[in-house]
Amino acid sequence: MKGRNIVLLVLLILFIDQAVKIWVKTHMPLSEDWDQYHSMLTPYDRGIRPLGGSWFQVYFVENSGMAWGWELGGMWGKIILTLFRLVAVVAGVFILRGFIARKYHRGFIVCAALIFAGALGNLIDSMFYGMIFDESTRFHVATLFPPKGYAGFLHGKVVDMLYFPIIKDKQFPQWLPVIGGDRFTFFSPVFNIADAAISAGVIAILVFQKRFFRKQEPAGHPVAETSTPVNDEAQVL
């Protein structure tokens, strides 16, 4: 697979991811505090339903951690996480080049490119969004390139917006151990395009790993040609 096609794929995912994030950041107030959302204590009150139904909604939440809202606590946790992302993305460039040079399965290379593009998309948020946006609140829509940003370099928050509550506010049967009687929503996390790219790449590798890493059958041994005449006596010996 040509490296140019992989570069174009990564750039396409980055463009879509950042375009959606910037639009949400500059057009929507913060839908809810992340802690309130994550504990599912209260429903969102400011969302958009692009397709009319409640199963797909656009909300604006921010998190300072990993995909799906996981976090490392404190200022140093945020810096460590961002630096880890940076190292992973830089290493990913060389790893992808190696996959292409060694002619790995095309599907596997595409999956690796999806994971790389997703990691790079969230890294951009973490590195720069604190400097190029002011603070978003439930009552204030952020502006792009304000006189002063809401945080410094490496301290930006990742923007999430996609919410798919296909099964909303249901209750687990009482007979289930531990979680019986608890209420749940499926699918509850709010995520972004970068998260979706990472998840799609990882899931596809797990599902199609046998195809991606199929061992090549060893070629048959070539038969050596010789000009030595073969007679009946030689065949017997």
C-alpha cells in the first residue's frame, strides 16, 4: 500500500475531527459538567438531535483525560498523559512507515492509520486548545483565538460531542448479581471522531487478526536440473 494513500487517510480523519470539534466549541455552550455526566446523575439539557430521534444526540463536553473520559488526576497527570500521547504519535510515524515498507496486509495498515489519526487528533486538543480558545461554560460559547486562552501549552481539554443513547435509562433485572436493580444507559459515553477512529481500528484488528496475520505457505522446493544422463542402474542406486 502506498504511503501517500495512508497520509491522505490520516489527514482526512484529522480534518473531520478538528472541524467538528472547532464547530462545537465555537457554537455550543458546555452541555454539562463532565463529573455530572459521567456519574449519570442528571441528563443533558442542551443538545442537538441531528436526525430528530433521541438515539443520536450532539452534546458538548470536555475532559482532560483519555478517550471515553478516563483521566489521570491533577496537573501532573494531565502533563504526563499529553507527553505520552506525543511520544506515541511520534513513534507511530515510524511504525506506520515500517508496516508499509514491510508490505503488511492492507487492511492492517489502514487500521493502524486509524489508530494513529485518532491519537493525533486528541493530541492536538491537549497541546493547543487551551491556548487558542477561551473557557467554555454552560452560559458562554468559546471564541477562537481570544486575547488569552483558558490554559497553557499541554493543558488543553479534549472536546467530545457524539452521544448514542440507544437504550436509555433502563434497569438491570433484580436477579443479576452486583448490578441487579441498577439503572443504565447504552451507549452512555460521549466521544469524538478521533475516539471513534481509534476504536474502529482496534476492533477491526481484533476481528480480522487471522486474515491480517495469516502465515504465508512455504514455497515448494525447486527441482534442480542436471545434464547428467540417468540410466536404469543409477535409478536403482
